[in-house]
Amino acid sequence: MGKYLFILLCLVYISSCTSSVDMLKPQGENVSIQLTDGQNLKGELLMIDKEIIFNGSDGTLYKIKNEKIRTIHISDYSLQKEKIITLIPLVLVNGIIAIAGFKGDDPEHNFVIGVLTILPIPTFFFGDPKVDFRPPFKEKDLEKLKLYSRYPQGLTIEQQEEILRYQNQDTFLLLL
């Protein structure tokens, strides 16, 4: 019984290594930016530092000062109801193994198996990444936001000019 329980526990842990969140995309993430004047913009986050370079959904390139931003919301990074429903069988299997672990013959060994099986259950429901950012941006927030941008390392003036040429735009639309 102990061998089967250990093998079943290993299988549950291996199956819990899946993520509900897709890997970060090489292009910038789709974001919604709400400005302090109430204007809402949607599009791709290209770069963030003291200001944001943003490709709007209409193809317009924007340069926005961080002080002008009320919120930035990263799209497509939250647990949806459908994904939560698929987690129910995994949580039930974890619970059954935990109960079996606590009721076994070897109290110390079974207690460890029971506790180790229960520990990952909360992570199934609280695993969403941070997707809403509000200024003033702390250094930690800027580092997280850079992960969602197409150019986390930043853009030189030449690279910015090349992007403008590619989009057939003379300058960034400044929202100061």
C-alpha cells in the first residue's frame, strides 16, 4: 500500500507542475492603459521605463509619461472559470491521497504524505500573476512590467526611429 501511495503522490505532484498561464509571448503583451484624463487605450506594450512606448490597436505609436497613467492592465493572464473547473478533479485526487495518508499504518510516514499532499492545493486557486499596475511605479513593478513588453531591455533612439519608419509614422503621438 505504501509503494502505491508514494507513486500516486508523485503522479499528483508531476501533474500539478502544469501552469494555468501561458508562457510570455515574444511580442509585447496586449494591455489596456487607462489615463488620468479618463481616456482608455488598448494595444501592445513595446517598452516601459520613465515613459511607455505603446502600439495602439489602431497601429498608432504612443509615448506616454508614467505620471499620465492611472492603470495598466495586462490582458489574458487570469484564471478563467473554465480553467478552475478543470482543476477540481486534481484537487479531489489530492484530497483523497491526503486522507489515505493520514489514515495509514505508519503514523509518521503517513502524516508527512498527508501534509505534503495538502500543501499545493491553495496554489491551484491563488496562482494568478499580478496583472494590474498603478503609478507611482516602484522599481519592482517596472521590472515586472518589462517582462510583458516586447523590448524589456529598452530601445535606443535609432531603434525607435526604425519602429516609426516601419509604422509609417513621423513621430510618436505624445500623451504628456
